[in-house]
Amino acid sequence: HVQVVESGGGFVQPGGSLRLSCAGSGLTLDPYSIGWFRQAPGKEREGVSCISHNDGSTWYTDSVQGRFTISRDNAKNTVYLEMSSLKPKDTAVYYCAIDCNESTIKRWGQGTQVTVSS
């Protein structure tokens, strides 16, 4: 019942943009740092971005720095990941999670597929 739900994935051309959403259901996301992760076939899951629960600070993995923007809208109980200048290497299943460190993740979303291809 209590979960986070990702949406917004899809198929996009290289150089295109997508906005992923992570919506809280049955809980408010306000008290939590929220992380975005991704996993491509045959590769380990990696952290993509994080937004802090307290001061709103953000973090991005080097490969997406300058292209992705994480934000949160408390009124909508949603965290967003805006992705631009997408590259084929960004293709993966994207997951949001409550917390940003895999060792302390409290809940995972179901994932949303992002495919960047011509």
C-alpha cells in the first residue's frame, strides 16, 4: 500500500528529453532524501541523482552532471528527474527510492524504462 511509483519513461531519440516522476503513495516524501538509480542490462545498478531531505541539496553522478536535474514538489508529493541531452548510454530501467544510499534504502519503486535510441 505504501510505495513510490515512477512514471515518465519511454522511448526517446538521442539528444531528446524526458521527465521522470516519483510519486509517493500512502506516505509523504518530505522527510526523506530521494534517490534515482538506474540499471542497464548486464550492468550493476548505479546511483544517478539524489535530493536531500533537509536542505534540498542535490547530487549527480558524473556521467549525468549538467544534463539531469532533480527536484521535488512537496505539494504534489513528487520528486522529478528532468533528463536532457539524452544519450544511448542512458538507456536503463530507472528507479526511485527512499534514501540515496543503497545500504539504507527503505523502499524502491517498480522502475520505469528509458530507452534512448535512433
